[in-house]
Amino acid sequence: MTAKESFFSETTFKMVKVIFFICAVYFFLMGVGLIFLPRFLIKGFSEVAVNPIIIGMLRGAGGSILPYSLLYIMIALNPFRLQWALYIIFLANVTAIALDLVSLLLGEYKLSYAMIDIPIELLSIIGIIIIWLRTGRIKAGKY
């Protein structure tokens, strides 16, 4: 491996770690917010009466997001080991972006709301693609 290849390898590794730690923090804060502040979050975006069923659903969603943030941390610690987790996160992010876009098209959602999540989801997808490209090079024997 040349010095240039080693530099790019180390830089890629650090970049992927940073991407996944940013995503982990974002999804951790989202999960905690949904668990402990669902009524406040709803009131922050609209002035409608909040149905208790919706509050319960948001808390449950927040509880499911917390392990998701742990998955990001596990990947950040060793980005090239947990390939199965990359597929799960990739599918989750593609689905989330698609649902955001459908909500926009149906007029249920403002673009400014979608722009809260979509950049982080795209960052995650970019990190996954970087890992997949890198592991493809390793398997192909380029390094």
C-alpha cells in the first residue's frame, strides 16, 4: 500500500466514523425528545389539541429510535464489520426519505419539516455507500 492509499484509507475511516457518530447523536436526541417531550414537540409545530393516543405512539416511536442510535455507534466503532446493520440502516433511511417525500406530495408536511430529517438520513446513506465502496475495493484486492 502506498502512502497515498494509506492516507485515503485512514481519512475514509475517520470520515465514516464522524458521519455515524453525528447520526447516532441526532437519532439519540430525537428518541429522547419523542419519549420525554412528545406534547411539547407537537405543540411546537402546531396549535391543535393533542390526542393522548398520538402521545403514546410518539413515545413508543422514540423508544424504538434509541436502539437505532446504538446501532449507529456500533457501526462507528467498527464500520467494516457489521455489514448486516448497514443494510438495515440503509433500508430505514431510504424508507424514511420516501415517506417524507410522500407526505410532502400529499400536502401533509412542509418542506422545512422534511429538511430537518432528510439531510441526516442522506448523510447516513452517504456513509453507508462509502463503506460499501471501500469494502468492495478490499474484496477486489485493490488494497
